[in-house]
Amino acid sequence: MPSDPVQALAQEPVDHRFKGLPPDAGQAGLTVGELTAERRSLYTGGFTTPVLTLDAEALSHNLAALGTYAERHGLAFAPHGKTCMAPQLFRRQLEHGAWGITAAVPHQARVYRAFGIQRIFLANELVDAAALRWVAAELAADPGFRFVCYVDSVRGVQLMDRALAGRPQRVDVVVELGAGEGARTGARSDEDCRAVADAVAGTDTLRLVGIAGYEAEVPGAEPDSVRAYLRRLTGLAAEFDRAGRFEGAREIVVSAGGSAWFDAVAEAFAELPELSRPVLKLLRSGAYVSHDHGWYTRLTPFNRIPEEGGLRPAFRLWTQVVSRPSPTQAFVNAGKRDIAYDLGLPEVELVRDPLTGAERPATGIRVLKLSDQHAWLETDSAEDVEVGDWVALGMSHPCTIFEKWPLIPVVEADGTVTEYVRTFF
């Protein structure tokens, strides 16, 4: 068995756990690696609908785009792994220069560690005693492991200190600055941040190493308000440094940046004054890896700075028309169990004739609503689709697309499947 846990994924059997994969592969007892080696065609290789795919070229393009952007702007990069929860993609992100991987909850961090991730930034206050003890044990067992998490309340610091009492390794923490009243988590005021920092200083279990936040949570986020928030963030970092609050830190962590405002983050972090220690300017965008066909297509900063690059939608969900009860109505065999819908209904992209393989634009076809296992299509004419046609859907919100599919074929332009991406939600 390979000692590399990512390589070991190739030894999993192709079985009933994985939607859309060829039934004959399971009947033959093939492993994922053996199926990969066959380089089957998505269209003629026995795949069943619905089946989610990732475009190989778009995936490679997106991985390179953010890696290049971060390097160009002097940013470290810890992409948010909760988007894909895919160790194969984590490895490729690290190969493109990522500092580490961001997590939101302890389960995600445990998955990361199982696949050898050495640097984890947990963008939440961690007050679960069992999880904190696990973190402490990982730090004790592996001197090369780096872990940083949020603190945003005095109460949270007290709970963390109690859970970690008697452990030899301090846990590195950053104060989370909330994005304003009505926003999500984080200490709301600068004074609240100072109180949290004071609480950390009063412990023997935690070490304050920086300031962090999430600019997309600014109420009514627009360029001026986002920049104002980021200036508060960097201003607090400088203030805390002058006050000696980062004593014991090897470097000062300043972190922000989702997938909608990383240009503003780069701009604000470039204006940071010189501090007493090296500064880790940490960007955390996650959705870029696959991008999407709606929400992030509209929100990506590359719309504002096209000269800096761009992203391509990598997902495509192939469904099949299973009913055509009227000239204006059709149903495909994928619904809420297969399709992300929290940020809008999917867009119909292509129609493929199952007999000839000819593809055509999905003109005049719209998704009206979703049932559990059906998408309701409205069509302009009786000729738009027929029973048996393959219909490709584009979707919004990578986080809720990935989570519905435990094994995703990666497809080249000619339909050849070259890889299968395993997810762990």
C-alpha cells in the first residue's frame, strides 16, 4: 500500500458509494486507479446520468491563476479547503505555492491532517474541548505542524485555556475583527479586540500571533466600506505590534480575503507599515478552484482587474431528459440531491444528442424549479430537447456543489476522463 495517503485514494474500489460512475467498473471490481488508467470517454464509457464533472483545463487554469496572483502581490495563500474538501486538490494548491489550507471546523482539520497538511489556519474560534486536546496532541506529536485559529471573545479564551491546561505546546491564535454590526463572527469593536488580546496574554496556553477577519461580511459590502474595514484590520495589527502584544510570535499573521474582494485585500496589505517581525499576509480565497457559472462569475475581482487574470467555470453537471410531457415542459433526472441551488437555479448550457454525440447550445431552455430528483425545464419549442438527450447544467456556489459528489471525474476537452477527485464532507 502506498505510504502517501493521496496516492492511496487510487486503491478505493469503484462501488455504490460513487454516483454516476460506470456500473461495469464496479462489477469488474476495479479500483479508482484502474478505472483512471482506462481513460474512458465520459460519453461512451458507461457513465450514468446524472454525473458531475470537472473540466481539466479550467481546473489547471484556476489553480495557476490564484497562485500567480498571490505571488505577484506578495501574499501568502491558504485557500479555504471547506470549498472542495478534496485532498488531491489541496496537493495541487500547495504545488502552486499555497502556504497551507484554511479550515472552518475541527472535522475539516482532521481530514487535512489525515492527508498530510502541515499548516492549517482555522478561521473560527475553537472552543470545543475535545477538538482542542486533539490539536494539542497533533502539535506535540509533530514539531513541523503549524496551527493557527481565531479568538473573538474573552469567554472563548477562557474556555480554550481551560481545555488546554497542562499541555506543553501553546496554540497560536489571531484575534478576529468583526466586520460590523449585523455581520457574522468576530469582536465588534477595537476595544473588544484589545480585551480579547489581554485575555490571551493572561494565559499560559495560547500565543497571540496576529489579526484576521472576513471582509465579505461587511454589511452592504462595497469598495469603500470594504477598504475601510481592511484599514481597521491592518491598523489594529500595527497598534498591537507597537504595544508588544505579539511577544513570542515568530511572525505576525494578518489574514483576510474570500473570493469576492481579494483585490482590496492585496491593496490594503500592501500598505501595511513595517512591523517588528516578519508579516505573513495570508489570503484565504477558496471558491476560485472550480469557480462557477453564476454567483462568483459576477463577484470575482478579476472583473475589476481583468489585466491581472481571470477564472473559468470548471463544473458541468450532465443530466438526461427522462420526460417530455408537453412542447414547453421537460424533466431531467437531477434535482436537489445533485444540484447546488442555495445561490440560484442552474443554467442550462448544452444539449448533447445521445445517438450522434452532436452538441448544440441550449437556446430557449430554462430551469424553473427543482424537486428532489428532477429539474423542471421550460422550453420555447418542441424541438429544443427530446427524451434521452443529455443536458449540461452550470451551477453557482462551489461549496455546495462539491459536497453532493464524493467522487468527481476530471474530463479533458474530448471527453476523456483523466482523474477522479475524491471529496470528504
